Amino acid sequence: MPETRDLEALICSSTPIVVVETNEEQPIVAQFMRLSLTLPRPFFQWTLTEGLRPLGIDRTGPDHSREPTDVLVDIKMSSEPGVYLLTDFHPFLEEAVHIRLLKDIALKQHLVNHTVVLISHALKIPPELERYCARFELAVPTREELMKLVLAETAAWSRERAGANIRTNRRMLNALVENLRGVPVGDAKRLARGALDDGAITDDDLPAIMKAKFELLNQDGVLSFEYDVSRFREVGGLQRLKQWLELRRPVFTGELDKPGLDPPKGVLLLGVQGCGKSLAAKAVAGSWQVPLMRLDFGTLYNKFHGETERNLRESLRMAEVMEPCVLWIDEIEKGIGSDGMDGGTSRRVLGTLLTWLAEHERRVFIVATANDIESLPPELLRKGRLDEVFFVDLPDETTRRTIVEIHLAKRALANSGIDAERVATACEGFSGSELEQLVVASLYTAHAAQSEPTTEMLLEEAARTRPLSVVMAERISRLRAWAKNRTVPAH
């Protein structure tokens, strides 16, 4: 197996400490078992409950080297080369005596060919030991391996139920396999079994699979998984944006595989507040039927030097594992716009993001939203980083009518007799969110009057409202003037 050969090369390269971060302990131990049959060195495994013992040999009663200090002393004092698997050693890596003992073992490696393998779900290596360590990652199953896994689980489900068949089709099987990519074999089996429980693989199974996969992988909690994903039929206007996205959907989702057509990278949505930028981000994921990840710069930033950039790299890596997915960066200017007072952190974050945008090849579609164009660095706006910059303007009368109708329908008022056209005509300059609040306010007014909402109630509420286009008229005018010849209209 290629993975076993890579591990063998690492062990034979005289690396003192090998670090393996994984929740799949049994598969990695099995790989070392296979290596122990070919390499001319004894292999040992240590656990806190059973102590140190030859790998693969079970004995009753704990070994005398059960304490972490004792096992490190034994390894240090041994004159015979060996490979030592220390499983779940992470709680003991913060103690000075253990750090020193591991360093002593590493410094003697040229005299005694010891290899210490640290295996745990998470390992924070002390800085003193980093230079002596090499990391090894278990490869996740390929698409072909995942398809075999799903088919095997389907056959097992049928055998347990006297030959009953799973209700599905090729499209749904492919969709399930796509959503299992990036997780270890054990987790993939559990997720597949969960999808098969009801005897069918349908579109309804995919959100639960996406959620479970995200929770398995998102250990740091920097990204959030958005569950309220809209469809474009719930978004009024934005016709050019919708057409642009529909042209690229088959390539991004994998339905169309044509040489020369690379998956789209993403878009920047610039515009007036409340005009549907965030809703559009949700609608992209809902229409493409892929998970929506949200990156919040508020949780990304850390007071310690270098931690913010590390958090961003981990978030982008997590998004790659969740492919295909949409990564929504809301109000991006707040994270990468710099006033020169942050010690250069925002510039380093920008550099990390730009490098990833230029180099990544995974199906991660960025939807970045911004309200303040003046705070955005010019490097982000050039073609090649993102595919297009769309301007989301205040809705015209036709779009306002559509938005009012959408919100009336969502509140079971589609047949209430409210004249959406009259409301739209009276609400020039209103944003989509302000139109929604008109409908909400009319419900409260109707409840107080113990009646049903009417057109007049909405018109009276509109007359009392001062929309943002009036309150912030100068600022919005400057934004619209800047965008006129520099961006693509989303409507």
C-alpha cells in the first residue's frame, strides 16, 4: 500500500519523533503492525492502562512501565533500537520532565535508532521538540473507495433485512459519496449507515450527512455551519447574478466535466445594506445543494501573534475538506481592511487569503459580501482572485413587488387581497429587508386591531418609515456612483 510505504520511509529516515493526529487509532496501529513484519526493529505500544508491551501481543495485567515518566526513561535507557507507539500521550506533553526526556531520546537518535510515535486525536507539540518531529497523516478514502464502502453498507443492510432493497438512484448514490469525501473510513461508515437507516437514500438525507461531517471535522469551531439555506426562488431580483451562477453550477457540482472549464472560485457582492447580499450567499448553497460554511472574522482574530493567520489557514483547510461547499465571508472588509493599528495582522490575513485564492484547486466557492468598498484592498478586487464583483443595488419597482409577494407568501398572506403593486410603487428607495419589515409591522398592526393585514396598513407603515437610502443618502449615492462603471449589476 502506498500509505504504508510512505510510513516506512519516514521510520527509516532516522526521524526521532513521528506525530500522528487522528481519531482512527486502530487503522494507524494496523499499519505499524504490517511494518513490524518487515522492518528489523522491535515495535512496542504504550497506553496508560496497559503500559508498554510488544506491539500486537496481549498480556494480562499492567506492565511495569505504565507511568508516562517510566516509559520515557525506559526508552532513553534502552540500548536496542526500537519503534515505540505512545497512544494518547497528549495530556503529558505539557510537563517539563517529559519534554526533556523526549528531547534526550531525540538527541541520542544517532547513537540508538529509536523512533517515538505519538498517536492521539490532537497533539500540541512543545516548541522545544518541533525540530525533531515529522507529521504523518492517514490518507482519507478516495471517491472509488467510498463508493465501494457505500455499496458494501447497502449490501449489509439488505442482508440484515432478508434481501430488502435500498430505494435510491445513481444520482443520489453519487451525491452521498461526494458528501462523504474528506472523512476517515470509520466515520464514513457511520455516516453511510445513518443515511441507510430508513431504507432509502434521498435528498433529505444530505443535510444531515453534511451537518454530521462538519461536526466531526470542525474541532476548533472557527467556521460555522449554516442550516437555514434559502433557494433563489426566495430571493427577489438579482437576475444577472442568478444567470451567472446557473451557467457555472454544472461545473462546480461535478455534473459537467469538460477539460478547460475550471470550477468557479467565487464572487464579491458589494452593495447597499439590506438588499439581499447575505440571502444570496445562502441561496447559492441552497440552489447548488452543497453545504454553506460561514467564516466569522470576529472568532478568527486572536491576540497572540500568528494565531489569527493559523485560524484562517485551518478554516480554509476545513472548507477544502467539506468540498463541494460555499464559503460565505460576511462583511469581509472588517477582517482585511486595515487602519494600521493592528500590528500588521490584517495585512498578514489578507496575504494568506490571497495566496489561497490564487492556488487552491478544490471546489470551494467563495461568496464575500461587503458594504464599504473604500476599506477593501485593491489586491482582492483584481480578476483571478475572485471571478466577478457584483453590485447589489436598491430594488427597482418590479423587484420590490416580487419581494413583497415573497414575504406575504411566507406568512400565509398570498391570498389576503393585499395589493403588492401599490405597495411596491409607494416604497421607492426601500431595501429588501425594509420591505420585509413592512409586512411584519402590518401583522402587528392587524393583531392590535383584531383584523387581517390590509394594503392600507402597509402603505401607512411605509409613509412612517425613513429608509436607509434617505437616512444615509450621501453615503449610498457615493457607493452607487463608484459601482456604476466598476462592477457588474446583480439585478
